[in-house]
Amino acid sequence: MSGARSILVSGAGIAGCAAAIALAERGHAIRLIERQEEWAFASSGIFLYSNALVSLEMLGVLEEILAVGFVVPEGRNRYLDHHGEPIVTTHYPPAEGGRVPAIVGIKRAELHRVLAHRMSQVGVEVELGTTIVDLVDGAESVRVVTSDDEVRVHDLVVSCEGLGSPLRQHVAPGVHASYSGFGIWRSVHARPGDLTDKIMQMGTGTRFGIMPISHDRLYTFGTVSDPGKTWHERADWPRLMREALAEYAGPARAFLDELDETSDVLYTAVDEVLLPLPWHRGRVALIGDAAHAGTPFMGQGGAMALEDALVLADCLEDADLEAALTLFEEIRYPVCVYAQDVSRRVGESGARSDGSVTEREAFAAAAQGAVDEFYAQLDRLRGQQAPGR
């Protein structure tokens, strides 16, 4: 490589952990700081599709992810109407000739535990409860003061701080997260032994999903249109989730009926980050949600963050930092924007759904083709055909 750099990674979410691992493996000196004083996770589960799993294999953690997550057999996604009647079953594509599964559900806490263990293996230490309080971006280095009163000089600062990234204002002043118009309800439940597929129920302007995330747990998610970005009292979340998704019967009903004041329920108003290039300024770069947070309807947020981290590490093999960061953006921008755009269209389509038989029949006819085309287009935009597809 061109020589080791001193790199500060700000934010220890998926993008930050992955970037720290990938960069440390390539010999760079990494300092990783995280705002939280202890690990806490705002969502209980996450989908990891085959492109995310390929990235996790490259980071050296796939085996452990498969051990603690839940591999959905044959990548099955069963679509039902709000009564629970079948519409169609689709299959997500595996990778590496079928060796890498199509989709895994996992607890976010488990994913971060696995990534944290890998960081310790490659010599990365995470400094919790630490933020950037001052930054001076110079021609030869960037001087950073952190909240623990440390003053250090780095070659590069990588913001992996998510939707609310303070460093985004350094790169693109005035660009903030924008509201998508959607809200998502989530809850965690015991998993019945016979529930092994990803399930999506289609209602009138809403969707209800069920995803296994371990041998004994699953999580549900209900998407709703919420143009006014309604604020809800946390104590009311279980009741409001039941009410917002009251039309659902079938497999959804048992989980909705379980909700009470003791339930693990979360409501999120979904924001996006629509940031044109460049995603860097001087020696400060944005990756993951800090640069391109999207809606969750295609389940690609984690995958895009993981891919960002690996591509950035590859590009930084170039001795010219400006050229390296520009190349990273040229590679990643079309992929990330495509994933954002498709996800938003899927959400908007769900919000317009009238639940009619004609609509369901049209959806069933097109569903598998849409899945296949999405992943094929991701491959095309990356500039190479992913193995096994």
C-alpha cells in the first residue's frame, strides 16, 4: 500500500465499526470514538441480505454472524394480505454460488457484539462517551480536539455519525436530514418454532412485517404514512402500535394482541439524507447514513454502510488522498442513490395501496422479477457481477 495513515473514525455504528476493521486490517492507525457512553441500540433487529453478508465475510465475521443470527430458508419472503391470505412467495438471491445465504435476521446488539470482537482482534479500541468538539482541516493534516480534552493530528477524519452527523455541516453546510413522511412501529416477541420465513402482510396504506432474528426471538415492523411527523408519548407506544395496525389478522394478530406496557416497542419517524457529491471536504469524509441515509423499505441501510467501509479502505490504497476520496464517491454514489430511490418508491407504493384484488394480482405477477432486477442492478452499478447470482 501507499503507506499507513492516521485516521479518526467518528461513530461506532455499523459503518464506523466496519470502517475501523477494514482500515486497521490494511495497516492504518485507527482511533474510533463514539458519542454513547455505553452501547445502546434504537432498533432491535436488522435484515442482512446477501450483499451485506458478502461484506461481513470480507471483514472476517460471517461465520459468527450466521451462528448468532437466523438464516431464512431459501431466502423466502411470504407475502400475505392483511387477513393473512397468501399473495405470493418471493426468494432473495444468495451469493457466492449459494455459499452465502440470501437473508439473515439478527439482533442489532449481536451484530455490534460481533463487530466489536473483530475490532479488538485487529487492534481497534473504541472510546465511548467521546465526541469531536473542535476540528481544524488543514492542507497536510486535520487537528481534532475531542471531549476528553485530547488534541490529536490525523491524516483523515471519517464521519460515521449517522443521520445527525455534526461533521456533515463541515462537508456540506446547510444540508440536514429530511423527513420521509413515513413512520415505523417495531416490536420484539418470542419466535414460534414453526415461524422461519420473512413474512410481509399488505394492508390498506400500511405494511406489517415479521422477521426471525434468533433461535427464540423475532421482531415485527409496521410501516405507516405520517405526513405530520407525529410525536407520540413513549408510554403510549404499545397501544398506538395496536391501533395503527388494527386491520391485520393472520400471523400479525397474535403479536399485536401481545402488546402491553411491558412490551419492547419502538416508534421511529423515518428521515433521509439526500446529499449530492462531494461527500468529503479536505480531510473530512462522510460514509454510511451520514452521507446517504435512506428509508428502510429495501432493508439496505446496513448493507450500504458495510460496502462503503470496504470500498473506502480499498480506495485509500492510493497515495493521493483527494484522488482516493473522489474515487470512493464515484464508485458508491450511483449504488447508494439507486438503493435510496427504490426504497422510497416501495414505501410510497405501500402508502398508496388500496388492498384490492386487482392490485394484489398485479403485485404477485411482478414481485419476483422486481427482486431479481434490484439485485442485478446493484451488481451492474458496482461495475461487476457479484458471484453466485
